[in-house]
Amino acid sequence: MAWRVQRLHSQFIVAASSRRTRSPFSFSPSSIDHHPRGRGHHLQQQAWLSSRTSDETLSRLSARQSEEIRPLRSAKRLGRRESDQIAQDIFDARLNDSAKKNRNNVNIDAFVRPRASEPDRKNINEIETFFTTRHSKNRYRGKQASLYSHPRYHESSSSFIASSLNKRSQNKHTPNADAVGFCNKLRNCITIGDTVQLAVDNLDALSPRDTEKVWKHMSTLLGKSSRNTRQHQHATPMKHNEKIEHQLSSLFQHTLIGIETCHPSDLSFIAYALANVIKALPGSRHVERCLNSLLLDISLWEMVQIRSISVMDSLGPKALVSLAWAFATVSQPLHVVMRQSLDVTPFFRGMELTLRERKGQFTSSHLSNIAWSCMTCRVANPLLFNAISTEFVTRRSQEDKGKTEMEDLDAMTLCQLANSFAKAGHYDKELFESISECSIPILSSFEARNFSNLAYAFALAKMNPKCEDGATLFNEIENECMPKLHTASPQNMANLLWAYATLDYHCPDLFHAVTQEAMGRLKEFQPQHLSNVAWALSKYPPSSMEIFDAISQEVVSRGLQSFTAQGLAILAHSFATVGHIHPQFWECIEKAATQKSSEFGGIECARISWSFATIGHPADDLFKAIEKVAIANIGSFNSQGLANLAWAFSSVGYQSMPLFGAVAENFLKMSASQFKPQEMTMLILAFSRLDASHPIIFQEVISRSIAQLDKYTVLDLFNMAISYAKAGHKNDQWMVAIADEVVHRSSSDCQHMHTGMLWAYATTRVSHRKLFHFLCDALLKNLNTLDGEEIASTAWSLASLNHTHHSLFHAMAESSDEAKVNNFNTQSLANMAWAYSTAREAKPLLFDLIANAAITRNDFSPQGISNLLWAFASAGHHNERLFSSMAIKAQQSIDKFNSQAIANLAWAYAVADTDAECLFGNDAFVNKCFQKMDDFDSEGLCQLHQWNIWQKVNSANVLPPTLEKRCRDEMNERSVQHKSWLQKDVMLQLKAMGLEPNEEVLTRSGYSIDAIIEMGDNKIGIEVDGPSHFIGHNPNGSTTLKRRLVTAMDNIPLVSVPFWEWNELQSQEEKHQYLKLKLKMNC
């Protein structure tokens, strides 16, 4: 055991020396020259350490240990902390070895060399007088001198320790009459002052066990005081009392000596009593603050740890558990009050070794308490947890086999054990299954808090073990806990709901019962409880929003000042998830969140912004505050937080370039494995909404995701396609990969997504016939579920993709009755008309419905007017009322028309041959065309040329000469076309008939005629019209306009050879007869 003690001590020294805070009992080499007593005092302490270590002891140590001690004997410059520690290690180790040989006769001389003269009790009294006098002026605050600072303490300590231990060993079993009297007096003390006064009056005769009783009695009094303070909030605080402070310091110093000198069995009692005092301290009164400053000193508890490790072999299980509990109890107050961290890793490492050596000696209750203590101290010791788990599981197995006696397990032990392992992150499946098996038979004895704790622990561990009958632990908890819900505290109810929601284990009856119980007691709920209840219910929203109404009213009533940033974020996120809109509630959230924004971390920023974006509640000041915090802490965001933040800001239209720049930079730093498919999709969806382009982000997402599309949901694939289309980032390989994945899954659900998917591919101009056929077939089956805008979008997409699906077009036209068309917005009206015109689908009834609806609208954009009229003209559907009404609207907003809209508008009226005096009767339109002359593309110039010819025919305003020539030249260049196989066949037959057709003749009007045949003094133009010249069997707008203008301007009658008529002719004779008939009829 000695080697283990030495190893643990050396590990502890390394851990302790790495702390920033320094013990008040230690002096670093750098501070020697500045110490009040100077270098001489430090060398005196080194000399004392040398005198305590005998030559015989040094000879028994290893070479390395001897090298550590010998410098002390020669008064080398070694830090006070190091010297004290090494001496303490050797002293405790040798004391332990000697004590194991003879428990009742400890031979101190075996390893301690006393000074030449044995100090008497006078020296000890002098030390105490020095220390209490010093601390009557300066309370013990951690950086002040300790007992070690007295020059005569070390001179007397060796013999005093020896005499104290020998005296205790001699009188161990002999009752002390004075001690009995002291205990009786102690019980009669009803105040802290009386207790401390009694202890100080009997300080010389106060044994370590009596000291423990004093602190224990003090903790009892403090507990009563704390309860009274809670009942009487305005109780008058105790005034400053220097006498009590002085006496407490004396008692504390006596306790320090007791910790170093007491019997091992007394050590755990003292530590336990001191921890109980700290636990009972309310901290609001002067004496209590004084106790805090004395007991919450990290050096005190490091001393306890060192002594505990040195005597660990001689301590029983109960004593070890008491020590562990003491460390756990003081760890949090040390951190909160003193801003110090107590590292008890060496102690729990020793516990782990002890537990393995003493198998079977620790009860399950002991194991549970040790696990709880280790978890509470935040010590990462997986070996200890493994040892506890193995011991517990093995013991249950042996009990089942009858090898050991059945242990009487209670609810507290099982719940604490499960909670400790779960909170420590040690998810041992065998242990949790064993706890479940032990818990189910005794669930009827559980109280409401036990159900809550057990469910909470298993939810943290993500486990829900099954029973032999197929039911699960959470089934059993539900059945047993519902009758006891009326005894549950708000925390119990909140934790219970949280546990079931975390495991995604929905129990409607339990949720309803807890909700009903909580409804009448919401005023008792702490902020965290309200947040947890709201979060759990948001995962499984109840049929009635009554509970959310009640929570929102409670929040508005009490305010959100006491909510933490995390609780505030959870509450807002929960209400946004269920879509609960309560204006006052969200105003409360906005105000509190803005005030607490400086406390936000990445998760809080993401949740709050996502909530307000989802609910649609404007909060400019809040988003500005979040933006500032998020940019400063962008590195703390995880993948989900980053995606939610970007999505939220883009959703509300808050396009902060610094923020999105920071998001992009952080995204590029993170690896692909850190992002889930949904997070990647949300991020790219956010960037697609920005005006600024971020091509590197879109390309990076492609490179990270293209090989993992099988992990994306259909919704993710849909959003990806939509995002890339909106952003205008075209990547054919990416879009084809998405299409292949969608077709492979063949999901006919979510027809609304099918409409969007068609739109995305139409926008990016990426063709994928299999995908289009699949989407069209799916839409045809669910057409009755689409609204008017979705129908218009589908028609537009198919027409843009040049994908023919007559059945779907016919069904959409049939489903678009008058009521549905009247609900179209102006863009949908224009898109629908454009789509059917472009797809050459003859649906005159649909066009009439669109025209009637459009005439009544006054909110058309210039682009919408031009597109609508172009569609009607192109389809050859001339509606006089529509063109007349739109002329007035176009004239009023002509300054807002771009070049393409002007060209389409002019061409549409030329095709419709409708009088538009208000639009073209003055110079405004012509001047607008001249201003935008350089903006027209080739198609636009040709359209203007055709309008200009129409105006000349009607003797109306025409284009200026410069623009007219430019339009005519462009028309002449575009009139040269390639011959189709149909045209070649017709020309061949004309030649076979002995006629000499003049092919591709450019006329004065600018049109090119397929062929002109001279028959006597007459010229006949022959036009071979393929499918692109018709909608159904009716000539489209372009064909109609050409025939009219050529006839009027060039005075050449045209003969049309429709493709469907020619295709029906089989033989050459039939074709010749057909041509003769056509020419004869037009001679």
C-alpha cells in the first residue's frame, strides 16, 4: 500500500501545483524574499523538515525519493509547498505502516527525530495565542498566514503529535467523564455564540471527536437558522462581533491540528461535520460569512485529502463514503463562493483502487454515494465508474444464482446510482438494465420524486430497457406514477415530461395527467421548470393549447427577469415550435432577450433568432443585438446553431453582410462530418435568399454533399434544388444527381414539393426526362390538392422545360374553373396564359376565364402586362376587351417598362390588330423605344420591326429612321432559316410538277417566304407550316401576323401547306393533286 500512497501523493502534488490559486499554507520560491519573515524563516522551515526525516527513513526510500528529500537537509532553495508536501507524504506513509503493525502503540520515533528539548504545553498555548490574536484583526481569508507561520509551531509539532496519538491510543476505550459533561453542555447551547464559547473554553481538553461534535452541533443550529430565515425574510442580521470571530478562528486552528493528528476513524467524522456546516450556511449573516471564509479554504480540504489518502487502507467503507460525500458537498460552494476548484482526482483514484481490493465490503448504498460524489466533484474517473458498475452488476447476478444473500435495495439508492452514472456521461448498458430490473418490482414503493429521478437518468442515458413481458421501463413508470402525481413537486413534473420527450416516448395519458396537474400550480414552478414543460409539450403538442395559454399568461404576469439566457431561449423555441402566438408574451420575450443578449452563447442566439423568424414577430432591436453577439462569438456556434442563425436572419430579410460573412468563414473552417444533411440544407437555403452572391459556399456544399445524397430526406433534396435555382448557381452535375436520387426513391408524397422541384429545374434549364415524367404522373394523381398558384407554377415550369404532357395540361385546364382562376394573383394569371401559349395547348375557355379575371385587376406589373398580352397574342386568342383595358394600364406605367416588356407589348398589339390609340397615338411610346434602343436584343428589334410595319399599314406613328433601319436589318438577318425536311419535300414535289419555285425569298416587309411561284402575271407565296406555326390546328400569332403583313405590305397572297395535311399524303400523285388544288384555289 505504501507504493500506492506515494504514487497518489506525487500525482496530487502535480495537480495541485498546476493551479493558479496558491494555498495559504504554501510559499513559492519567488515569494521568499518578499515574505515578512524573509529567507531566514524559509530556511528554518527547511531545517525543520530535515530534522523530521531520519537517516534510517532516508535509507529505506528509493533513490528518486531520497534525491527529493536530501536537498531539504542541505537547505536548498525549494518551495514551501513542495517541502511541506514531501514531508507530509513520508510522515503519513510511515505512520500508516507503523499503525498497521500495532494499532494501539504507534511508535513515532521510528520515523521522527524529535528536537533536543521536549516542548511543553506552554508552547502550544503560545502558538494558539499568536494565531487567534492575529486573526482577531484579520479574518482568515486564504492569503493570510496560517498556523505554519508561527516560528515555534514546527519546533513543537512532532512531540505534540506523538503525545496526542499515544494518549488517544491509551484512552481509546475508556469513557471520559469530562467528555460526557462537555457533550451535555453542548446539547444545551442554543446559539452559535454559546457553542463557540463552550468550545474555546475547553479547547485544551477538546479531542478530535469532541471537535467533530462541536461542528456537528453548529450545523444543526445553522439549519434551524436557515429555516427561520426563509420563514421570516426580513429577519434582522447578526451584527459584527469580533469576539465570536476571534473564537471561531481559534476553534478552526484547533480543528486543523486535529485533522493532522486525529485517529483515521475520526478524520471522516470531522470532514463530514465541516461539510455539513458549509451545506447549512445561508451565507447572509456575519458569523456565517466568517465561517464561509474559514471553511471554504481550498488548503483545508487539500489537507483533508492528503490525510485521507494516507490512511485510506485503515478506513472502513462508511468512513470513505463520508469523506467522498464531504468533498462533493464543498466542491460547489468552493467554486461559487471562492472561485476555486478543488481537485480531488487523487482521492477518487485511491477510492477506485480500494474498491477493487475490497470487493464485497461496500454495500449498494455505498456504491451509489461514491458514484454521486465523484460525479458531483466532476472527476473524470471511468475506472472508478467501471468498478462500481461491475460490482453492482456482479452482485445482482450472484443474488439471482443464490450465491449471496439478497440485498434490500431502496428507491433512493437505485435512483441516485442511475442519476450519477447518467450525469457523469458513463452510460453502462449492463448497469442500467440491472437497475431497471431491480426497480420494476419495487416501483409501487416509489415516491413521485423517485419516478422523476429514475426517468430523468434513463433519458439522459438514452435507454429504455424492456421487461420480460415486452413492456418497457417507461411503460411501468407511467402506470405506477400517475396515481401519485398529486404529490409531485413542480421539478418532478417538469423532469418527468422532459425525460419522456427526450426519449421520444410519447404517452398521451401521462402527458395529459401531468399537464392537468401543472395547470393549477404554475405559480409554484421555477423558470427552468416552465421552460422544460414547454419544451416537452412542444415535441408532442396537446390537442388544446390551454397549457401554453396558461404558461404565457404566467410569464407575462411574473416577467422574465429571473429566467436564465438558456431558459429564455428554450421557452421561446418551444412556443415557436407549436406556433403559439400571444403578442404580449412575445413582446416580453423580445424585451428580456434584448436585455440579456450579452449573456447569449451560440445556442441561445440561434434559438432566439429562429423562434422570432418562425413566428413572424418583428424584432429589429433584438436581431441587431444578436448580430453583434453572434459575430463576436461565431466560433462557438455548432453546425446546427450556425444553420439556424443564418436561416433566421435570411427569413426576416435581415441581410447583414458582416454576419453572413462570418457564418461563411466559420462554415468553411468546419469539416463536412460536423454537418447533418438538414443543417447543410438550411444553410444553403439561407444563402440563396441573399442579394449578394456567395459562389464558394454553394460549390463547397456540392463537393461535401454530392456523394452523400442518399442520406438526405426528400424535403432536403427539394430545398437544395430550390435554393440553387433561386441563387442562380447552375451546376448540371449537381442537379442531375438530385434528380437521380428523387427518381430512385419514387416517393409520390408531398405533391407540393413536386411543383417546386419542377420550378427549380425549369429555372436552371436542366433537363431530366425521367424526373419530369415521374413528377407529372405524381401531380396528375393529386391535382385536386393543388391551389391556383401551384397549378400556374406547374404549367409555367413544363412550358419552360418544353416538356409535353398533354394529360396534365388538359387536367389543369379542366380543374381551373372560374372560382379558382379568380383567386389567381396577377403573376399566376400571366404565367398560366404564357404556359399554355408556349406549350401550344389550345384551351380557349381557359383563356377567356383568364381574360375576364385580368380585366378586373389593377395590380399588374409592367412585366405582367406584357407577358399576359404576349401570351394571348401568341396563342392567337384575340380578346378585344382585354387588350383595350390593358392599353390604358400600360400607358399609365410606360416609364416602368424595360426593353423586353416594350417589345412584347408592341408585338402583341400588332398581332391582335387592336386599336390602342391611347398607347400608340402619341410620341410617348416611340420616344421610349428610342431611349432604350441600345437595350433591345435581337428578338426585341425584330418585334419592333413587325410593329412598325403594322403601324405603317395603319398609317400611324412609326419608329425614328435610325431605330427603324436597325430593326429592319436585324429582321433581314434573322429571316434566313434552315430548311426543314417537310419544306424540302414540298419543294421537291413542286419541281416534279414542272414548277420552278423561288425559295427563301426576302420580301420588302422583311419576312422570308419559303417559296414564290410565278403563275402568269401573278406571284403566289407558299409557306410550309410545321407544328411551331400552330396551336392545335389554328395558326399562332406569329403566323397570323406574317400572313397579314406580307399580304398587305408586299401584296403577295400566301398559300399555307399545314404539316398535318401533308403528312396524310402517301403517294406522289396525292401530293401533286393536293398542290394543284391549293394553287388553283388561290389563282
